[in-house]
Amino acid sequence: MFKALRESMETNPYNQAIEQFQKLRQLDSTDPAYSGTLLKVINRCQLAIHKEPKHGDAHILLANTYLLAALTFPYGDVRSYALARSAAVIQHCMVDPMPMREQEIGSRVLNKVENELEKGSPSWAGETLPADLEELHDAYYGKALDHSSVEELSKLLKIER
């Protein structure tokens, strides 16, 4: 019974995302493994949300990881690409309340996203992003959960490096 429970926890996409996120603390942002690990966290969170759409903690971790990408790579397209998706995901938690243990982290992510947006509406690929969280949610929430976002962000990170 315990073996089955442990195996279930090890194959749970959210638990895998947490494990990968913790690895980020041990990596330098200039290490190529850092970008790869960011992408793994995003991918695992997307899988967890597709499996359980009301997984509040997976939403918070996804928003936090996109925000981390935006802050770690603040120049060029990565910042605006990741910030738009972070804002959309964290706003979704406000629009569609869901159970979550990490509500305090969610509040901090929301505050940081709002602060970043106040610095000016970034643009991505020539597109000006709305500064309003509701508009960002409507425009980017689906994109933040789409697996293609991992591929797109991967390309942007390689361009930045």
C-alpha cells in the first residue's frame, strides 16, 4: 500500500513540478540547466492543471514560475512573454476561486505581477500587452496552459542566451 502511494506521489505532475522548482535554488541562472528546469516546472504544472483544472497550487506554482522567468531574463521578449502568462494564470485564481494551500504565495505573486505591470506595459513580438489583469487573463490564460508555450519559451530563452 505504501509503495503504491509513493509511486503515485512520484508520478504526480504537481509533485514533479515542486521537485524541479526546488532544484532551481541550487542552479545559477546562467547555467543552461536553469532554463531547462524552468521549462520542466512549467510543463509539469500544465500537466497537473490539465489533469485537475481546479488545482489551485499548480496554478500558483505555474504563475510563480512564469514570473521567475520574467524576472530572471528581464530583457527582450522573455520578460513580456512570461509576465503575460504569469498575470493570466494568477488572475485565473482570482476569477475562478479554487482550493489551495499556498494562498499566501499566490498573494505575493499577484502583488509582484501587478508591480511589474506598473513599470510599463511590455510588448512581445510587436504586440502591446494590456496592463489590466482581466484583459491579460482573457488573452493569455489558454496560452499559458497550452503545451506550445513551453516550446515557444524555450526558443526565446535560446535567443536570449
